[in-house]
Amino acid sequence: MAGIPSLSLWVIAWILLFIGLASLTILIIYNKYGREVSIRLSILSIVIASIFLGFAFHLLLLSWGV
């Protein structure tokens, strides 16, 4: 039986998840409607989204006891 999840881990995980999804959404919208392709913005968005989503899923799994 898993213990009670830590509230701080849970809150931080959801904040990171929303930041990662927002960064991913910005990347998709920019690539679809952007006039010129900026490699720096694309790379920065991909890196930020992957880092925040990775930490978010990691913290959610830790809070669930997996």
C-alpha cells in the first residue's frame, strides 16, 4: 500500500507539467503560424518542454510511490 503522496511533490509536478505543455504548445503554434523558422527558438522550446515534462512525470511517479 502506497503512503500519502507528498503535497509539495504533487504541486511542483503539476506546475512543471503545465510549463512543459505550454512550451510545447508555443513550439507547435510557432512552427505552424510563424513566418520564418528560428532554429534557436525551436531548440530552446524543445529543450525546455522535454526538461519540464521529464521532471513533471518523474515527480508524479514519485508522489504515487512508483
